[in-house]
Amino acid sequence: MAADASARRGRIDFARVNSAALSNARCIVPALLPSGRLDGDEWVARNPQRQDRRLGSFKINLNTGKWADFATGDRGTDLVSLSAFVTGKSQREAAISLAQSLGVDPFEEGAR
């Protein structure tokens, strides 16, 4: 994949990126939220977007990619939205960044 993929225009294949991310969730999620811990199929962490003092209310399901902060109501349905939330990037930027880290082309066929 070209190093300048983030500068390329085209529609993002969010399904492809999310599928690849979900297949690697047990590596990706701890990298995004290193101070967390595994609890069954969930990663329990502190929400980096607020003064979260204890683990418990911010959880990511590693099988589905769904995540939520039950204290604030912030939530998402996939790992691209989690990456965007944690890093402060747009959904597009987060998808491209995740795709690059996974060696996946983030763009839809014909969008090159």
C-alpha cells in the first residue's frame, strides 16, 4: 500500500477495514488502550477522553467490536469508531490508519 494512502481520495471500505481489525482485535484494542485488562471477551479500560480513575465503565467486546463508556453514554459498533474516538481522528482517518497498520487497502474497488 502506498505510504501516501491518507492523501488519496476515494470511498473507504469500512466493512473491509472493520473485518480486518476485528480479526486482530486482541492486538489492536490493547494497543489503543494499553492500561486496560482482559475480562473474558471484553477489554476493560479507562476512557482516555475523560478523567477516568478506575477500570470498569469503558468496555470493548473483542468478538463484536462494540464498545461503550457506560458512565458517559459514548459508544460505537466497531473498531474504526473506537480508534476514531480514542485518537481524536475522523472516521476516515482512523480507518486509513488501522488499514495501514494491518496491511489492508482501505479503499473500495474502483476508488483508486
